[in-house]
Amino acid sequence: MSPETGPAARIPEAAPKQTPNANAEVRFREHLGAPAWAWLVMFGLVLCLTVAFWVPLGDVAGLVCLVVGSALVTWLLLTTATTTVVTGTELRAGRAHIGGDSIGIIATLDAAATADARGPNADPRAFTVMRPLSAKESVSLEVLDDEDPHPYWLISTRRPLELGQAIRSLNPDS
């Protein structure tokens, strides 16, 4: 067999990691899930509830409570996690996305400014992706699209400078 028709010719090379909607490299990616202490607290509560059912009702009730409670806690903690991704053309925060041409002024906020921006000085129309248990800092970005009902986005992150730089690279004019 020639090299072009041998078994190795049928194996495609691995493609670079890309997002489904953008044919561009990932410039920033961050996954914010619940911290370890939150998992411990939630499973501690499940254990307390399991004992509360097991003692008066027996082994079957305790086991059912443990299995169902553990499944619910795991589902809750996994589904409330969010991922922020910046590609060459857009920003994705959770399930929402915005193109680089719709982004105006970008500001990185420290913990105190983030608490203020999501508290007394918050605009109720703002789009927020906040995970205060996982990240105390954030990035705020102005939305230029007149049809978008949100005047700005507020996205929590552990690495605000890196996220800010990645978003700025989407629109060099910002």
C-alpha cells in the first residue's frame, strides 16, 4: 500500500479547538462553578437530612434521601456554573453572546466596585452574569446596539485584566 491509501491516510488530523459560532481561536475561557466549600456545605446538609429520615423511618428512607438529595445537589451546583469565552469575533457569557462591534467602553472592576455595581448603583436593565461565591471582581462593558435592551453587561471573573484585554481585542477602536 502506498502512504496515501494506507490506514494512516484515513485518520484526520485534530482540528484546533473552536467555538460553534465563530471560526476563530479562543482568546479567553473561564469556568466559574461553585467553590469547594459550597459543595461541602451542601453535601453536609444532605447528610443531616439523610440522618433525619433514616433514624425514624429506617434504612430504605435514609438511602433514598441520600441518593435523591445527592443527585439534586450535584445537579444544582453543576447547572448554576457559567463559562465566559472570548473568541476572535464575539463574547459569550453563559448562553448569551455579543459581537465585538456592539461593545463600547470596557471597565475592569475590583471587588468593592463590583459590589457597588451590582448593588445600589445597578441599572435593572443591565445584563449580569454574577457568581459572587466564585469571583469577587468583574468586567463591565457598554452595549452599543440600539436594539439591545441592556445598556451594559456586568460579568464576574477571577481574571478581570485578562478578560478585559481579550474583549478589547475584539474591537480595537474601544
